[in-house]
Amino acid sequence: MLGVLPGVIGTLQATEAIKILSGIGEPLTGKLLHYDALSAGFRSFQLRPDPQCAVCGTNPSIRDVTGVDYRLPPAEQEHASISVEELSSKLQANESMILLDVREPVEVAQCSIEGATFIPLGQLNERLGELPRDRRVFVHCKSGKRSARAVSLLQAEGFTDAVNVAGGMDAWLSLKNREKHQE
């Protein structure tokens, strides 16, 4: 793939959006644009409407956007979270909890938080039985995104006290680096 190709296609998409929003020119609605970067050639193909399409078919069932659920998918919803500073205090106080690391084994081999339970996110659903349901579960990953998905999964499976560690291992290492330089 040519490195500039996404830029060319992105510019074409932006141009189409401007044409549609401003009502100028002839947008490519109902057409497929083919770009051959090696010969710098363009071809457009007329697309036939799908008669079964819920929006543009012969019997459309979707006529407007009312009733559409615009909420973020579960992985992106807000969850209870804790900062790495708060987590560090809880670990130092030996609070009763489970620290769940949902990173991949290669990531865990590079660095880890002592006492963490390791279950990669992709295996979490099958390994839920390894986690006690009567203790608070703090979940971390590299940056906080996979752990947010893990918290969603845990909550859906009845772990009511699952908490995301904001910033994940990146924030944890930054905290430990700051602490080291303060000594």
C-alpha cells in the first residue's frame, strides 16, 4: 500500500461531505469511485439500489433517525474508576481486593504490578470462575481501554464492584517514575 493513499482517499471523502452539506456540485451518491494510484486513474460505477435495503429499498422501514440509540458502546461507557495514585495507596494499606491485569502475556512479561491476577481480556469470559465475586476488583491494562471493556463484561456477569484503573500501566509506570525521582 502506498503511504499517501489514505490521504488521497480521505481528501476525496472530505470533498464529498462538503459537496453534500453545501449542496454544490454533483456528489457521488449512488456511485462507487475507484482510484488506481499506480496509474493515477479514476473510474466511477453506478450502483443499483438494493430493493431489500431498510433505508432506500422498495419498502423502507427506517425513515428518520428518531429512536436511534446514540449511546456509546459498553466498552466506551463511563465506569467507576480509580487513579493509579489511589490504587497505590490501597495496595500499600493491604486492602482486601483483587487486582486484575487484562493485558497480553508479552506485555505482562515486560512489567507488572506485584500481586496482580493475570487474565488476558480475550480469555476473561471463559475464566470468570477464577475471580471471587465477594471482593472489589480493580482492573488494569496498558492504557485503560481494555480494562474498561473488562469492567463492562464483569458488571454484565454480576461483578457489581468492578472498577477501572484509569490510565492503566502507562499511568502506573509514570507514577513510579515520579516517585523514584522524588527520593
